[in-house]
Amino acid sequence: MKFLHLVCTALVSLSTTFISDVSAKDALLTQGELVVTSDDLKFYVRERLGDQADLSKLDPARLEEAAFSIMTLKSLEASFAAHPVIEEEYLNWLAWNASIRAQMNVWLDRQVDQRMAETNWEPIALEYYLAHPEEYTSPETVDLRTLLLTTDGRTVEEAKKLASELAPKAIDAETFSEVILEHTEDEAAKAVKGEMYGVQRGQTVKPFEEVAFALTKPDEVSDPIVTRYGVHVIQLIAKHERVVYTFDEVSTAVTLKVKAQRRKQYETEVLRSARAKASQEVIINQKLFDQLVNSGASGPQD
């Protein structure tokens, strides 16, 4: 608990300046000559959560876990120093690559953030809204309870007659639910009292759909319907008409969507521009390049 207290109350206020000569107060974890410092933990969290990471708002247990992960890395570092597993030249290249990519990512974020801040989002969001009306329309749906009698061991007419007797037109919702529990031959439906919610056109067989969407009043009961599954009786629970949301109603959601799409576009454009600039007046040693390609070289080997 003393470690957690240190992390939660003291770490946030410590200087982020790199300390080469570690003093006792800067050591969060020690193991022999190995030390995990406050800066180690700050940079570890920053690398994973970004520059704006606020340690005071993070779970102390997760911070402690992170500190021990750093100690694991330092222990492995000592082992690799004694027994390298990658040759030094390639290791140096990996370090350079990681360093430049880390800087590039920060630079890219800043370039894109600037473009995002300069963008007028309302006309872009409106254009997307008008081009994708289906995304901002709630379809007509019905909520139902249904009784199913199969034609196994009985004729269709016998099933229709039995269905009419079990679920007459005047049956109320509570009684119909009891009938379903006792008599439906759809075992999956029995578990939910035959209730179906949010049914859209195209989700059920056509004869069933036509009758279901023809019902207009809550608790209205259909005549028996014949489908390839057997004989059904439907009771309407509720009907929900098709709704087209106005731009004002969905503008926030639309804007968030186009921002995510446009951010990716901006990232691509910035990187493409950087590549074009880096490719200007480049002289290629075609002979050496062809030799590498033809030799099948894949770079330094471990």
C-alpha cells in the first residue's frame, strides 16, 4: 500500500526531466542494481495513452502493474546486455526506426489536428446526411406475440380450427400469453411467451409479414395464417411507424462519423504529401537495387 500511496499522491508532481543519477526518492521499485523510477512510469504510460495521460486519474493497481512490467523489461535488458540476441547493427537500426516513427506519429497527429480544427464540419455533415438517408431512418416495425401449431399429425384445416378455438379474436393479451405457454409448438418462442419485438419487413415469411403489418390496434388478433412452418395466430403488441430523423436531430452523430472518416483521409493526404516531398530529386542506385532484389536479400538476419 505504501507503493500505491506513492504513485497516487506524489508521482504526478514529480519533474519529468530525465534523471541519470537516481536518488532514493525517485526509485519506485528496486531489485539489486535495477531501478524503476517515477520517470520510467510516466514515460511508459505516456507511450501507451498519449501526451495527455493524467496519472492521477488512473487505477493505482494498473499503475503498479505497469511499474512491474518496466522492471521486467529492465531485467531482460540486463540479460540481453550479457547475452545479445540481435546483432548490434540491426539493433541500432531498430532503435532509429522506433525513434523516428514515434516522432512521426506525434507530427502526424499535430498536422491532422490542425486540419481538423480548420474544417467547417456542418456542410460536410449535411452532405453525408443527404447522401445516406437510410442511416437516419427508423423503419416501420411491429411488436407481436404469436402462437404456432404445426401440421405434424394433423391437417392444415384441423390446425386452423384448433388455432381459432385457442386464440379467438376477442382474446386478451394475458390469456393469449397463457395459451402460448401451454399450446405453442415453437419451443424457442415458448421461452419468451411467443413475443417478438422490432420485427421489420423482410424478416419473416411473406404470408406472416403481410398479416402482421396489416394489424393496426394493440391486442388485435389475426385470423389463422398458414405458412410452411404451420398455422400461426398473431396478436399485435405495438406498431411503430417509419421515422425519418431530421438533420438537426442527428447532426451530432453525423458530425462525429464524418470527423472519423475525414481524419483518416487527412492522415493519408499528409503522409502522401510527405512521401512526394521525400521522393523529389532522389537518385537511385539501380544496379545495387537490382542486385538486392535478385539475391532475395531480406535484410540483417538474427
